[in-house]
Amino acid sequence: MEHTHSEALDSALARLTELAFDAVLFDMDGTLIDSTKAVERSWKRWAAEEGLSETFGHADHGRPARAVVETLVAPERVEESLARVISIETMDAEGIRALEGAAELLDTIPSTRSAIVTSCTRGLAEARLHAAGVNPPPVLISFDDITQGKPDPEGFLLAARRLGVDPTRCLVVEDTPAGLAAAKAAGCTTLAVAGTFPAAHLDADFVLPGLSGLKFIQTPDGLRLSLDS
């Protein structure tokens, strides 16, 4: 069984390295950085303040905080509650780290050919990236830049537009069903990173267990994924 699983991964990677892209668009949480414990701590603290028993569930990973808050408080309290959640999250950077191989992979891509598309606000995204020691590319699309969050494709379409590339020539690297649905709706090729969700729950063109040992190289046709040797 393990041998068959390894062969499947090798096959997926081989097929992926045959493709060339004009740009690579990364999700942040769960793809480039691990902030799971900080996220869950922050929502638990907010829930305690609100007297709620449950707030942020596993299925909420990848969704904008506003979408979660709107299901938990009265409409007139959404803005106040959202601001409080974001404040708590921004102050809690303990344990946030770069995922293995993620920062190194990002650094192999020219800054004019990569972007981060996150459901976080810009301030929170920048705080987490700084805590993880990840240098973001100039194009960072946050929830502040859009009107509809994942699974809507708006964020990925905006990233492609700011980079001046066709979305169909972009590879999106994601770790959640919501993010992958957004990328597919934008017309991008999708690479799922298993971890936040099991591989079986990720509907993507390609699925890998992680980004370690990978790099992008520039070719006349565009950016190609390769094994780092």
C-alpha cells in the first residue's frame, strides 16, 4: 500500500513538472505558514468573551473571519465582533512558523510572478508572515482588498490582474476546500497541500503532502516546478 501511495505521488509530481505557468498564487495559513494553534486559541478566547460554546470549527479553515462571525452574532454586532476577533488574532503570534520548504519555494519565484491570496486582513497577514519569517511578494491580496472571500474567486482574479497575467496561466497552491473552489472558479490550475485537510478531502488538479524539496525554475515557456537538488 505504501509503495502504491509513493508511486501515486511521484506520478502527480511528474505530471505537474511538465506544466509551465506565468505566475504562482499562494494561500497563506496552512500553505506557507502554520498558524493553526494561534487561530484556534484566538477564537476560543473570543468565544469565552461572548459566552459562546463553539465558534471556529475545522471546516471554517480558509473562510474569511467575517463569514464565520456573521453566523454567530446578531447583524448589528458583526463589525464590533469582527474587529475584536482580528485584534485578538493579531496579538497572538505564539508558535506561528513557516511550513517546511514553503519559504524556500516562494523565494525561487521572481517577485513579479508570485502573490499571496489570504482570507486574513492585511495587518493580520503581515503580522503572521513576520512571525513566521516569511518574506511576502509585493502582491498580497487580503480580505481588505475584496468584497467576496473564498470560495469566491475574486481574490485570485485580482492577484492575476495585478500581476498582469491570465488566471488560466496561474498555479494556485492551497490547503482548504474553500480555497481550492475559489481557485478553480478563477480558472487556475490547482495544487493542494495536504495537512489541514486530508488529501481525500481536497478537490485539486494535483495533491502533494508538502512543499519540501521543491523549487520553481524559469524556462522560456514560464515557471516550472522541479525537485530541488
